[in-house]
Amino acid sequence: GQNIDQPTEMTATEGAIVQINCTYQTSGFNGLFWYQQHAGEAPTFLSYNVLDGLEEKGRFSSFLSRSKGYSYLLLKELQMKDSASYLCAVRDWLTGGGNKLTFGTGTQLKVEL
Amino acid sequence: DAEITQSPRHKITETGRQVTLACHQTWNHNNMFWYRQDLGHGLRLIHYSYGVQDTNKGEVSDGYSVSRSNTEDLPLTLESAASSQTSVYFCASSESRESSGNEQFFGPGTRLTVL
């Protein structure tokens, strides 16, 4: 099976930078996704990494190291609206292929003034 | 615009009753998924489908069933609702190709309470 670990909660200050880590264990890694989920809403896609390195998308960046089973989501210039849960999800060739994802339990980020 | 919808958005039912949650997408996606989300567990996969007449069990499939008679719909049925099935249910869809990101698009969710 797969094991995905993320911190449960984090707190950061408006305007600052925060890094949310995700570690995973899987035999047939085929991509890692980050989703954002505001309270009471559906998850929405943020980023995708399949090769090692950094993917940048505006204020959000995501990094992957396949050899270490490690990813992080970097949020810059934090805004109050960034308060949400951030979900790490892994796609694995060996668990049925396709686009089936296994999700971590999510990191609840609180942005304070 | 293409979208994915779920109905009902809220449902209260009694233990032992059969309940069906609807999911409809207009993306023309082959892949569709059902998840439940509970505090402390995150999103857990119940069933998924890679096309018409294809259905597969996920991590927590006991007590649930799905059918795929067309591309647009994947209804989720709770055969005999139990209090342990009180949860928020999300439907999602994605394209078939595995060579790119092919992120899943999520519906707005259904909050189910089993009394």
C-alpha cells in the first residue's frame, strides 16, 4: 500500500512564506498532486509533479524528490484567503493504474494577521 | 462551461434505508471516482470507473455500490445505510490519458447523515 504523511496543522503570518511538506512511500510512483480545500468546499487542483525539481505557478510552487519520497508546497506572500487545507496525493502505477489517487490527511493552514 | 454536479447536497436518512447519491459530469471524462471525507482520515476512495460498464472497488467499498451505464453519470448507492456512513461524499472525474497531469475535478460534495 501507500503511506502519505503531512503535518496536521500549520500557522503562518500574512505576507510571509510557508512550506508544507509531504512524504510518501510507494512502489510505482507516477505523479504527485497538491490540492487546496477551503472549509465546506470541494478540493481544487494546485499543482502536479512527476519529475524531480520545482514547478512554479504564481505565488505557489511545488517541489519533488522521487529518490527521497518527498514533496513540498511553497506558498509565498501569504494572504488570508490562503487559509485552507492542503492535500497531498500520489498516483501509483501498481494500484490499478489510471488516474487513481491516494490522498494524505491534509495540512490545515491558518494565516494570521 | 463543463462541470461536475452532485445531488442532493444534503441528505438525512435512517439506518437500514437504501440511499443513492448522484454524480453527473459534462467534461466527457472516462474516469470517475467516489470518495468519502472524514475528520482524521482525509479523502478515501470508495469506487471508481474508467469507462462505461467498468467499475472497481476502492479502499473503503464495503456497503457501497456503483454502476456506469453512460459516460456522464456514476451514481453511488448505499445498500443499507449505517451510522458509520455519515460523511461528506465527493465525486470526481478526470481524463483517461496517463501521460500528463490529468488532475481530478471534484463535485461540490454531498453531506450525508445517517440517524
